Amino acid sequence: MPGRDFWKIYGPLLAIALIAFVVALSAMDPAPPSSIRFGAGAKGGAYYAYAERYQRLLGEQGVRVELVETAGSIDNLRLLEEGVVDAALVQGGIARPQDAATLGSVGGLFEEPLWVFVRAGHPAASFGDLREARFSIGAEGSGTRALSLELQRAYGGTWPAEARLTLGTAEAQAALIGGEVDAVAFAASPSAPYVQAMMRDPQVRLLPFERAEAIARRQEGVSAVTLIRGVVDIGADIPAADVPLIAAIAQLTVRRDLHPAIEAILLDSAMLIHAESSLFSPAGRFPSMAATDLPVSRQVARYYQNGPSFLRRYFPFGVANFLDRAWVLAIPLLTLAFPLVRAAPPLYRWRVRRKIYVWYKDLRELEEKGRALPVGEARKEVAEELEALQVEIGKLAVPLSYTDDLYRLRSHIEFVKQLLLTDQPVTGIGI
């Protein structure tokens, strides 16, 4: 059957191509994981709220995000170093130089001012006046505590244990309202619900950092910002005057061995979450590659310079990632496929025509046999063999495009038979 000839030629070639594809596929970069662990901070905090948004956006791309509740930035940094989590929000300025070997940044995301709230009747006018106050500077492992301790060292003097209380966010807020502490510190986004609530609470006031510029010059990872008068609530005139503050830049920190595809969709999500304006920055300022204290990967740098890749713009995450990894297979596969494709048609033609031409050997032998016999009855037996040969060839199935070769063979057989049965001398048919 013609189809059988086709598969005898093209089947092995297709098998070779398939084997080559499987081998190349096994050498391809591994697929991204289907789930990651995200250091989310404490429930109720701004970090946890942001982490939940990352969880939702990555979930829409088919990547499950497991949120790991932590004490804050210091705890997040530790869990990243230990490989317990793959990504986390970390306060800028707390990473150590040696962390760059295992950790990287996807970018700075938002300003995270240090908000110091004191009871309305407390006489403190600056951060240094809180040495003798009952002062909660954040839970152990939090970025708030790390920054507050740095400031206490910078301001100098003796800071007793009462000025270094370790209350959590909700606990500290309740303690300040209830009069159990004199001051609390939070390093948080201005959109954090507890910051917004305390800005409007008449029982507490926001402590300004009059020397914010000096602190920013001396403290790595800290910048000076200004909370503009009325920016929280224009109608209520909150705050009633410009308030100088210091702020760290929160950044999305990842392990350097995180799959590049996961890093890419984290950055996609960061662009959606953090590009909006805030009380301190206009829309589009964040995410920012410049506002980091950890290195960014080449892929992240390209994203900031050129935007998402062509594949990420036009294909879903799973398809784009596969194509991005699979394109490297094109060169070896095309190199293999080109000679195979070129060789297949000649092989196919040769095989089909061989089924026809092989009969010419029998035809030549019968012609020679007939020529060796005298003209007349002696050659009838050879003629019968030629007729039997015609019948056999009539059963031969070839593609329609090769029918002319088949009928040419049958006409040659008839030609030889007529020569042998005539009385004319046989001179051969030239085959």
C-alpha cells in the first residue's frame, strides 16, 4: 500500500525527530515551581496585607503562594537566608553585605516611614526625649525595632529596658490608647490602617524628626521625607503642619536561586500593586530598581529598562514560560530536521520506484531466455511467463503520481512479448 511506503520512510524520521526532541527537552531549563512560600509579616500589618495581594495575583497565574506569618523584616530576612521562604517584604537598610551572596531584590516598593506616636499630654518634643518614657519600639525580629535601636544608638545616652518594650503592632496601639505606654514606633506604609487611625486619634500625636536630614545622611538605608500639611485629611487639616520624618524603602527580597519565571511574575505583580501614588511619592515612582540595598538580577534590570518580554506581553504565564525556555531547542532541532526533511522525499521516491524497477531484472532475464530459443513454438512458454509477470505487476499498488512508471513497465513487458512471438530477429528493448 502507498501509505505503508510513506510510513516506512517517514516513520523512522519522525521517530528520530521525536527522540531528539525528548532529549533536548530533558536538557531544557527546569520548569518553574507551582508554589512558593512568602514571608508575610504579622497578621493585621501592612506587610501581610500586601502579601495577600501578591498571593491573589500570583494565584491568577497558576502559582500558589503560601503565606508564612513572621515577626517582621528581621525575621523575614532570617527565613530567606535559611531557605524557609522564597520571597518576602523586607525593610531597606537592614541587609548585611554578606546577604548579597544568597539574596537579591526585585525592587524598592514604597516608603516606610518611622512613625513615632506619643500620648497627647507627654512632653517629648523629639526622639531623644523618649529615653525615660515607656516606649514600645516593636517586636523582636521586626524592622521597626531594628531601625529604632539604630536611632537610639545615634541619639546616644542610656536607654533602659522600659524604653525598648517589645509589643506587637496591635498590642502597642492598644497600650498607647489605654495609657499603658507613653510612645510607640511603627515602621510602616502610610496606608497601614493603624497609622491612619492613630493620625486621626486626638489622644495621640505624631512626633516630628526635626533632624531627619542629618539622620538620613548618617544612617544607611534611611531617607528624609515630609508629611505635608493636610495630606492625610484636608478637611480636618491632618496633620496641622508639615511633619519631617525618616523612612526606609521597603523592598521585595528573593532568594538568588528563585526561578527567573517566578521572579518575573513577582515583578509583574509589584508593578500592579505599588505603582499607585502614596502620601510621599507620585504615581509611577515605585517599584524602583534604584531604591534597593541588595543586587537585582539581569532579568529584573532588563524588565525595568525594557518592560516585560514579548512573550509575557502576549501569552499567559504558563505558555510564555514554556516558549521562553523552549526556544533554545529550535537551533539543534532545526539543524537535525533540515537534512531529514531534505532526505525524506528522495528516499520515498527511490523506494516507490524500486518496487517498479525491480521487475526489470525478471523482464531482462525472460528476454534473454527467449532470445536463446528459436522463433516459433519454443518461445510460447516464455510468452506465458511474461503474461504471468503482467498479472503480478497488475497487483502492484503505487501512488498515483508513479502510475506512469508502472504502465511504462507493463508496456515494456508487452513489447518484449510481441518481439519474441514474431518472426523478426530480436534485437532487445534497450532496458
